[in-house]
Amino acid sequence: MTLPERIAPVSVATLCATDPAGALIDAAAATFKRLITGVHVASHPGKVDIADIVASETMALPAIRIGFTRMRATSEAAAHHGLMLDVIAYIVTGELTDLSEKRRVNREVVARAIGARMIDILIDDTLSAWGLEAVTPPSRTPGPEFKPVFTSDAYAKGVAWYAVTWSQTLIDLSPSVGGTSPFRLNGEGGEMLAPDIEAEAEIAALFFPGEAA
């Protein structure tokens, strides 16, 4: 059986070192952190169980936690091996004390302000590329959405949870015709680079400690 050129054998170490989805999530988190000051921003593995976090986690507020809920092939995947990510950013807020104005701001007002700012960033094609080259702007059909996700129990404990969701496509993830090495995304500049050989070796040592060179 002849394999398509983009499905040539590749090691799990190479796949781990070439992580464009992780690069997008980390770069998006860095952009929101830079453009929305005073908010604690970090990546998150995926969907949040609100009840568990309310019960067990101490989180500095307000906070944004970013992950993705789904990865799917795009229609042009046969040519470009594109992957669409459905991204979710949880906004967690409590009552905010504004010392400069000597007033308290309701948690829902805080969440709406953060959500509106995130939507503004997401509809800007330059900012929402996150400094990466091989990524499309967020889809406009549907476009980015802001919606409440908190439960009555979470609200009773003093927090409000909202979510901003959007879809974004990572493009050209396969080697070009005639090539053999996948590229990795550089979260700082977006350059398409050869795999990080040192990183691959470190990952291989974790998976196969007895076989590491």
C-alpha cells in the first residue's frame, strides 16, 4: 500500500515537538495577557468542570483560561492538511474593587467588559493571528461569541463564569511536495522552522528511556 506523502512515518517525539495547536493556544494567551492588563491569563487543557473548580481551586480573579474543545479537518485538508480548532476562553470574575474610583464593580460588569475586549481583539485580523503565520483569522460564520456558563452554585460562591468561543484554522501543517520534515510554529515570530532536534530527543527520552541515544 502506497501512503500519501504527507502521511509518511513519523515518530511520536516529532509529533509532540511539532505542536501547532499548543503554539496557537499559548500565543493567544500571551496576546490577551498583553492587551488586557490586570487579568490573570493562562492556557487550560480543555473543557472546565465549573463545580469542581469552584469547590477546590483558589484562583486569582479576574482570570481567563484558554483551551480548545475540538479539532477537525478543513475541506482543503487533502492539499494543505489544515486543522480547525474550536477554541474556548473561560472568563472568571468576582466583585472588583476599583481603588482609584473608590467603588466596587459587579462581577457581571467585569466579565462583560473583559468579554467585549476579547471580541474586539478576535475580530482584528492582525491581532488574532497571535504573531503566527500559518493560521487564519477566526471564522466569521459563526463569529466569536460571548456567553454565560456559570451555575447558581458558582454564583452563590461569589464568582461569575462566562466563555468566549471561536474557531480558527491552522494551515499547511504537512511538508511541501518533495519535502520530508514537518515545520513547527514559533510562538514569538511565527516562522516555519525545522523540528527542534534537541526537544525531540528530550521527548523521546521520556517515552523510551531505555532507547535514548
